[in-house]
Amino acid sequence: MLLTTEVSWVLDGMTMFGTVVRPEGAGPFPGVIMVAGSGPTDRDWCSPLLPGTNGSARLLAEALAAAGIASLRYDKRASGPHVRENVPAMMGRISMAFHLDELVAAVNVLAGQDFVDPSRLAGLGNSEGTLHVLHYATTPQAHPFAGIVLAAPPGRAVGQLLRTQLAAQFAQVEGGDALMALVEASLTRYEAGEPMNPDPGLPEPIRQLLASFETPLNLPFARELWSENAGVRLVKATLPTLVIIGGKDIQVDTHLDGDPLQAAAAGMSNVVFAFPPNANHVLKAETRNVAEAIADPHYNEADTHLDPEALHLILDWLGDLFR
């Protein structure tokens, strides 16, 4: 049996919203803060850009509660159903520090629950969320994490990761090489400090994606994020860390990202790596090949479920951490 409660708090004049899931009983229970990935991804790790509402974070929260662990997942101020209310106050203010402030506030909320043991907290981030978890874990905090789980962390600069993702998409379509050349021209301009100015010949979704890195709302965050990669912070992390990258992840690669992360963590006994072969970017089970997954990502549809191996890895690792 688990108990679910909606919570909210105010940060910099903006209301944030989250969901606490806990086991039955008085506790105190260990707690996990879950941090979503990039763009409009909400607290459940669902995106309006993808079909379905069966988000991995909700499924993880339920599995954690069944294992005796409380959790809090939250909507960032720039995502979720309340984002329009926050736009005027966020304009030109979003940055890596802005996101870190959100995580600090969320940790304080979970640590303040009377059924949570504030000395046994862990951060669990997905994709971009791993960067925010690492920033928290490598700076002084009132409630330091006992350990962190990094699910699909970028082991390359985010700009290079975007290049690889778009190249993989264009490889599936006729004329993809020519389209990728237009993308490269935009990215080269951006890295030179100039406007991306996406070519009108690019598909509208791609032009919108590229333009999102220049919208006033996303600055200065977008330019900070462009050069971020998890390895830079990972070498500074001294607490127990689980890095998990799925073999069917079509956004973060077990070798292109996993290899440099393993190289960065060489000799660090506190860091453990796992590569469940059938887990995708949001830790769901994926039975199709990578090309099929790229053509039609199945992240949040009703019939999707967490990859059993990835889930067991996380639950076992957290169980050892909190024992």
C-alpha cells in the first residue's frame, strides 16, 4: 500500500508543484528526489511532444514506495501544467543556478516531511536532470545527498549530443545528409556566438528545436547547457553514485557517453556503472531495434513499463545505500 500527496511551495514568487509518494506507516523512511529531463518534460517524465501519460517517474515512485522509500517528483518552473503562469517572471532568468535553486527547494520540502529521515536522501535524475543532481551533490547543501542515481547522463557536451541525435534521425529519411548539413551550419553559427538562423528548408519541428536555444525565455540557460556534460561534475562527486545508461537509449549512448564517463571516473570506487541492454532513455523496456525506436519512440504509452533489470538495479543499489 502506498500513499500519494500533492504538494506545493513558493520559490522566488512562483509556485512549484510536486507529488510525494510514501509507504504506509509512520517511518521515518529514506527519501528520493526525482529530477526530470529537458524541455517541457513534467514531473512524471512525460512530454507534450510525445504521446501518452504513463510516465517513468510515476512508475519509479510507486516501485520505491513498495520498497519502503518515499519520493518527491516535481515540475520545474519552466515545465508542467503551470508553466504559462510563470513565463513573465522567468524571462531571461533561467540558468543552471535557477534549476539548482529548484532542486534545493524540493529537497527541503521532502526533508521536512515528518515521515522522512533527512539524513537518508538520494537524488535521481534523468538526462538533463542528472546535471542538476550533480550540481547539487558537488556543492555544500543543508541536506546533503547520501547518494545519487544518474539515469542517462550526457557524457559529451550537450551540443555534441544534439548533433548525434539529429544525425541519427536524418539517417532514417531520404535526403537526410543534405538536411543534416543545414543543421550543421546552424550549430556552427550558434557556437560562434551568432544567431542560429535555421534554414527554411529544414522541417518545422527541427527549426523550432534549434530556435528554442535562442528564445529569451531559455537564456542564459541554453548557452550554459550547450557545453555541459556530466563527466566534468562526476569527477568531483565523492558520494556513492550509480550511473545507468540503457542499451536501447536513442538519445544517450552506452559508448559515446558511457565510455568517457567511465574514463572520467576511473579509480573512483564510489561510482558504479550499469548498462541494462533493453532499457531506453526513460528506463522503459524496449524490445525493438534501435532504428525502429528512433522512428517511433514509445516512452509513455499506456502499455509501456519500466525495464525490469534497470528497476532492480536501482532498487538494489538504493537498498544497499539506505541500509
